Amino acid sequence: MAIDDESDARLPPAASPRWGRFILGAYVLITLVLLADLFTGPRLTFSPLLAAVPVLAGTGTRRPWVPLAAGGVALAAVGVLAVLNGQVGTGVHAASAAAVATVAVSSSASVALVADRERRLAQLRSVAEAAQQALLRPVAPRIGGLRAAVRYAPAAAEARIGGDLYAVLDSPFGVRVLLGDVRGKGLGAVETAADVLGVFREAAVSEADLSRIAGRLDATVARRPGDEEFVTAVLVSVPEHGSASLVNCGHPAPLLRTRHRVDEVDPPAWSPPLALLGLTGGCYPVQQVPLGPGDLLLLYTDGVSEARDTAGVFYPLAERLSAMPAGEGPEPLLDRLLADVRAYTPHGLDDDAALLALARPARPG
């Protein structure tokens, strides 16, 4: 996505009702100063107060000419007051005029700087959105005979990219899924996520063995410079019929919801996150998970399972999932879950939260 000038449209318009109140206040101040001078006689002037006029006008706009125009009107008012208050020293009127002019120019420069910073921020946000679309591609609601959905909520309201990653794609071996969480920050974490997703998208359509795909991802992260980043992840392969295959690389255990219950899919043995397999040796074990008609497999990151209420209690994901309507499709279910997590944490999420659901459609009748 190229950066364009659409970011200007995101800046507050000067003539909008919200900002117009400040401009109106500036001209009301001019009127009040003139009236006060008329009633106090020629020996007293309130013209120094007119220096506040361009400040008021500049507060509510992103157009640099607005405080300049308001300053020009205020300067004209200073001239009127100089005529009306002939017994006030010329130096007072000159100082008032200089103050108004100085403040008007300063306010105009400040407005220009703020507008430029907001424009740059809008451009950065557009770049972040483009990066997110390139990394975290939309998930089709139906893929390979399955129903799928994903929801992603960054912890920071202004963020577009966080530390969680996901991918769902069809392959000759069935539907292949990856959900992960990069344990790192900043640009390095984004680069790690890009590397992992790139390797997964290539390996998922060429490797039949899910364990080998996990091994390739581990090697990819391990080769990255630095020693602080690793990735917890879950890989799933779902053929058209039969059980799903699952590899858990140090990630929170997925949940399997059947008609009657919700169970954690615990791995047969603990496996390290991606980049740390060399510390333990061996390979990532693959486990089989029965996924029958009407069953749903829920993957999530610890931004969901470790969300806390005001008392510091973790969000009871399995319990809340069990209480939600059976037979609900992945899309409405994830909407309901994410809304429930946000309601559970009134002060906001402490970490990025990602939810990914796969479901086999129930047999007719």
C-alpha cells in the first residue's frame, strides 16, 4: 500500500462545530475587551488581553492562517483602543500590538507543527495497516470443508501490529493453521513474525509432516540475530476427514469444544518454543485430536487466557466457552468471546489477544 495524501482528511477541520467554539470565543473576547474599554474611560486600557485572541483561535484548528487572521483582527482592535484611550501612554499600546503580533506568529507556527506531526502519524498508521495486511492476511470463513474465523485485538488502542501472528491456508494435506506469539518487542518482533509466516506459508503446502514444518520454523527463528526473541506457537493440520494433527511449541493448550464438553488439548510432552529446540534436542511431537462434525477447536494467545479482572483473577476461558451457546459458528462465537474478555478487563488488555477457531460443520439432521 502506497502512502497517499488521504491522511489530511483525518485532521480536524477548522470549520467544524467542535473547533468553531474556540474561534467564536476569540472574537467574543475582542468584543468584551472593546466594551470594557468604552466603560472605563480613556485613562485605562485592556488591550494587553487581546494577545490571548490568536491563542484561542489556534487551539481549535489545524490551519496556520486561522491564528494569523485572528491576530490581525486583534491588532485592528488594539489600534481602535489606542484612539479611544488617548490618555494611556503610547508605549502601552505599542507593547500590546507587539504582544498580539508575536503571539499570533507563534500560534501559527505551533499549529503548523502540530498539523505536520499529525500528518506524519497518519502516514505511519497507514504503513502499519499495510504491514498488518501483508503479515496477517484475512481468513476465509470457509476453507477446505471447515468453517474458520480469527479475531485479533492489540493491547494498545492505537496499535495496528502487535506480537501475535496467525495464518490459515489450504494445502494438499488439508487445512494448515499457525497461531503464535512473538516474545520480543519493536521492529525485531515484526521481522520475526514476517520470517515465521513466510516459512510456514511455503512449508505448509510442501511438507506432509507437521513436525518437520515446526522444525523449519524453529531453525528460522534460531538463525535470527540476537538471543532474546522466541516464538510460542501451535500448528494444526486438518484433513478432509478424520482427526486433526497438532504440534504445540510451548504455547497455551488449545480448547476442543464438542457437543457436551470443553477440554484442554494438552500436549503429550512439553516442547520448547520456536528457537529453543536446540536446548532440548529431538523434534516436536505430533498428537492426534479428534475433530468430528459439529466440533470446534479454539486456539488463542496468552493475552486472552492471562487477562485479569480488577481482583487479578485470570480470565476463565474454558468455563466461559462452555457457557456459550452450542452450535454457534466460529464468527459469532469469537465476537462473543472477545467482547466477554474486554468486559472482564475493565482497565483494558495488558497484552495482545488473538483467537482462532476451526469447526467441522455438523451433519444435516
